[in-house]
Amino acid sequence: MKQTVVVIPTYNNAATVGNVITEVLGYDLPVIVVNDGSTDATTEILNRFTRIQIISYPKNKGKGHALNQGLQAAESAGYRYAITLDSDGQHFAHDIPVFLKAIEEHPDSLLIGARNLASDNMPGKNTFANKFSNFWFRLETGIKLADTQSGYRLYPLQKLKGIRLFTRKYEFELEIIVRAAWRDVRVANVPIEVYYPPQEKRVSHFRPFHDFTRISILNSVLVIIALLWYWPSRCFRSITKENVKRFIRENITHSPESNLQISLAVTFGIFMGIVPLWGYQMIAAAILAHFLRLNKVIAVVASNISIPPMIPILLFGSYATGGWVLGKPITLSFHDISFETIGQSLSQYLVGSIIFAVICGITGGLICYMLLACFRKSKRAIS
């Protein structure tokens, strides 16, 4: 398998693209340049180089489309990795070895160049936008990065094969790292240098209102997917024999917290798993447990009482409890229960779910406390 190729998307960067290509060629790597419908002298400059592959089309389609074209061409040619950098002169070719060394240490990672955000001439809006992007990326993936917006990257092409991306503009670079992380591809930063010319010499095709709006919409969609699919599925995948043992050891048997503190976290978690916040129980349990100073891990685990096999039981229990409290007849049987049928008796279900959640939470907490009183006492006696 071929190893590494450099992909350079360009659009109307005639003043800098030639120097960028020349410097990159000095590292003896194959180069693919994607001419994204440039209308200046870019085409003429590219045609002077004989050692590069050029992908060109007449109409500008956006950076995301250009990157996708370059990455697909690199993958089709059999390359394992593709390093991408911008053609505006902000990235230095001498950072290429930084990526190559990092990928040797951690093969098949997706590496993002981390800029020094405190450097001279760094635009204030860039610093804010990067912090904004870092926050949403961590919420969507759980991964903390120093820089998620840099275009200087190394992509593991085989690991990304088959991912269908929906974006074609600047937001492409955000979507691809989130989707890669969801595939369990290691996403990490490597340090790079960056050059920002004086304000009057900067060339940017970023449209603040339109592109920021598109990025915000993408983040909203990705957060919803993360809450409804990624985080729950990750939680289920983590349930292994070794992880269960580690959880019990760290949060119960060897926990510095008292039996009462642990039991209260279980009580609260069960309560949050039953109240009608479907799809958001775990994140709500984690946030509220933090403010209540309860064990967040135990609370989130206990909130998983609302797993699919338990949902009909919880729905019927809430519905029946509501009928008992409000004095209404219970017209549905357990086999007829579903979110659709519950909707026909919404008030009865809502009232019942709160009371049923309290009853189950207290019951679960009391059982937990009694087990802990016996189990932890016996463990201490043995030790």
C-alpha cells in the first residue's frame, strides 16, 4: 500500500499557491491539488508544475467539496494517509515531518494541527470560533482538543472509507472529525506553526454569516444524534465484564463515599430514568447530579433503567400509578402499552410518571442501602 500523499485545495490563491506547492514538493511526497473553480491565475500557475496531479472543475463548489474530491482521489490511488493544508500560505511545509512522526507512533489516527492561538496577528474572531468549535466537538464526542478548526491535517483514508458526509462547505472539516470519532478513530492534535499576514494582506473566502449559520445548524444536528444514538450506544458497548468489575471497585467497594451518598445517587438516577425526559435522561441526570453533588457516574448508570426491555414496564407503571392517583380507569393492558397509546392518556401518564419515579427511586435506594450495609461491612470485616 502507498503511504502518504499531500492534498491541497485551492480557490483564487494565485499569489501564494505556487510557493506552497514548491515547499511541499521539497519533502518528496506526491501532491494532489484540487482547483476549486478558481477565476484568477491559479490554473496557469498549476500548469507549470509537472510533478503534481491536478483535479479541476470550472465552478467553485466550496472547500468541503474540494477536500472530498482530493481525499477520494487519494484513497482510490491506494494511499493510506492524506495530509491536507491550505494554499493561502498560512501553513508551513516544514511541519509535514511532525505529522509523519506522530502517525508512526499512533497509526491510523486522524491528526489535526494545533495552532498557537496566542500568536501574533491571530484574529480575535478565529480564537473565539475555535473555542466555540472545541466546545461542541467535545459535547458531541467526549474528546477534548485544543484546535478543531485547523485545515492542516492528516487523514487515515482506509479508516474513513465508506463514511457518507452531508456537508460540502467549510463545515465539512467539522463533520468529518466528528464522524471519524464516532467510528472510534483516534482524533488528536499535533503542534504546528501558523502565519497570519497583516489584515490588509489576508485573503479569506469565509462568509461569516452564511458559513457560521451552516456550522451552527450542523452542530445542532450532530448534538441531537450524539444524545439519541452515539452516547447511548457507547454506554451499552462499554458494558463488559472487566468494566463492570472496575465500576463496582471504583464507585462502590473502594469508594470513599458513604453508603448513604451512594444510595442517594442510585435513588436520583432511577428517578431521572423514569421521569418523562425520553432521550435526555442520562445527560439531565449527569448535569443535575453535578449540581446536587451526587456521584455522577452512579446516577447516570442508574438512569439507564429506561433501557428498551424496561420501557413498556415503566410506561405501564407510570400510567397505572396516574390512574390510581387521579381516580381514572386503567383502560390499557400491559400488552397494549406504547408511546402512541400513552399519548391518549397523557395527563394520567405524566402525573403517574413523577409519582412512580419517586416510588421506584426510593425503593431502589433503600435496597441499595441495605445491600451496601451488609456487603461493605462484610468486606471491611474480612480486611
